[in-house]
Amino acid sequence: MSGGGGSLIMMLLVFVIMYFFMIRPQAKKQKELKKLRESLKPGDKVVTLGGVHGKVLEVSDSTILLSSDGTKIRFDKAAISHQIAD
């Protein structure tokens, strides 16, 4: 029966390792991305998930209006990938 207890401990150990190396960093990254999207304001420069670089013109609850090369495009906030430092 001691073999069954050893395999249970190994499974728990694998789960703990998976949590600290995969699940926890991903959750932290998602939290930071959500914070970024909520803090956007007009004048910020951002990049969308599709690779569009633009300047924020207007921010609403769920959308954002970007200006890129004279074109105005409205995106969902979830489409913002990261902010570009000035």
C-alpha cells in the first residue's frame, strides 16, 4: 500500500510545481493586463492584439477609439495588447 501513497504524493508535487510555474504567472499577467486596460486615457500610445499601433483618442466603458495614420478606429478594450512608452 505504500506505493499508492507515494504516487499520490508525486501527483500532488506535480500539481504544486505546475501551479507555481504555469498557473500563477499567467494569472498575474492577466491581472496586470486588466489594470493596464482600465488605466488607459486619451493620449496614450498602444498596440492592439492585431498589431495596430495607435494613439488613444477616447475611452468608454468597453471600447476605445484609436487614431492611426489619420484613421480613427474603435476597438474593444480587450483588443489592447500593451502600451508603448513615450
